[in-house]
Amino acid sequence: MILIADSGSSKTHWALASATEFYVEQSEGLNPFFTDHLKVKQAVEKVVGKRKVDAVYFYGAGCNSDEKKEIIRQGVCSALGSVELLVESDLLGAARAAYAHNKGWIVILGTGSSVAYYDGNELIRYKPSLGFVLGDEGSGAYIGKLFLKKLLYNELSDIIVNDFYAQYENTISDILTNIYSKPYPNRYIAQFATFVARYLNYAEIRELITLSFDDLIKTHIIPFNNNNKPVSFVGSVAFAFKEVLLEVAINYNLEVQTIVQNPIQKLAEYHLKALGKF
């Protein structure tokens, strides 16, 4: 049996798969910028239980350097001992799920965002991922940040403002404390994308979402997409706002191949095929 992980900053989807079995589990996000090897160990042990795992393929947000990958490796090896282990970025996992060995642009839109061109084997990054403070265009954190600015600057309709404070019971001070003084500010900000989605029929909210995706595409894809390759989007935010995302992509004459919430099943199929078990 193999274990596959698709890990973002907020949650991790796991698949335990073989030629005859397939199980999906979920745990908290295991971004090595915000977690340690002990939390990785605990998550793996809880997911695997007493099952025998021969290989682990971990694709995660933040897994872009040897230093950060080592945090994941230590956690997995502490939990399972000596197993075949691959640790790569969540973006490569999304690309393999969407394209296998074909070519195209891959975009993850969840708590954060990440973009690259996939040549069928490797990722080509034209711009770095700058995180939720400087970048993450199109992500839940980006949408949440745009929303909170309008909220706190009193630039939204009364019904949206009143509903927000009725649900969250936050003051301006509460919001700023969570952002600037508590752990995981990116998760905190990104959670408001769910609230925003309820008001998509309001012009001011639709404009906000459109701006978020417009910033993403014109910054990371349009300047480099000379061959008009297809684009695939993966993640909870891409899926939740797929109607607006498609509108923006069409405005830029982009061919959208797929928009999926979770690539874990396709990723499991990719590795089972590689092993000759699918």
C-alpha cells in the first residue's frame, strides 16, 4: 500500500491506496514553514494506524527547499521507519494530477496560491511565491485581505457588514490582533473567503473576486504564456469561485482544462500507474 499526501497550509488530504483499496483521510495542514516534524509524525501515525505502508509520496505547500523538505522527511521516517519517500511541492503534485505527462499551466488556489508551467516532467517557475503578505494573488488569503480592507474602511453594504459582525462578533481590535499577534495569520485571513462566497451576487463582492483573479492571471500567466498552453486550477478557492474564475480566464483568452477542488484521487492514480498497479 502507498500513502499519498496533498498538504496545504490549512489542511492535508491523505490517500492510502493499492490495486484493490483506496482510503481518504484528512488532517491539519503541514506546511513546514508553520509546523515541525513532531506534528508530521503524529499526523502520519493517526492516518496510517496499523496498516503496512511501502512508499510515501508527500506533496506539500512550503516543500520547495531541502531544509523544509527535511522537516517532512523526519516526521514521516519517525512514524514509519525506513520507507520509500518522496517529498515535493504541492504544485508538482497538482500538475501530475492534472496533466500526468502532458504540458500546461498549473495553479493552486487555496489558503495561498502558487503558479508554474509544467513541461510534462518538471515545473518552470517564472515568478517566486511570495506568501500571503506580498503575494498569493487569487488565494483565500488574498480574497480575505481585500475583503477585510473594505470591511474595516466601511466600503461594503450594510447587510454584509451586519451579517459579518453577527457571525464573527469581532471588533477591529480583535481582527488586527489575530493578524499581527497570533499564529497562522494566513489561515485566519483566508477563512473569510467562505463568508465572501455567500455574497457573490453582490456587485461589490463580485468585483473583489474578479480583481483577485485578474491580479493572479495578469501577473503570473499572461506575460509568459506565449504558446497558449492550457491552464488547470486546483484548490478549494478555485472550486468555490469557479464561475468568476472562468469569466476572468475567458477574458484573457485562456483555455481552462480543469478546475478541481482536490487532486488526491488523480494523484494516487498517477503513482499507482507508475508502479503498474492501476
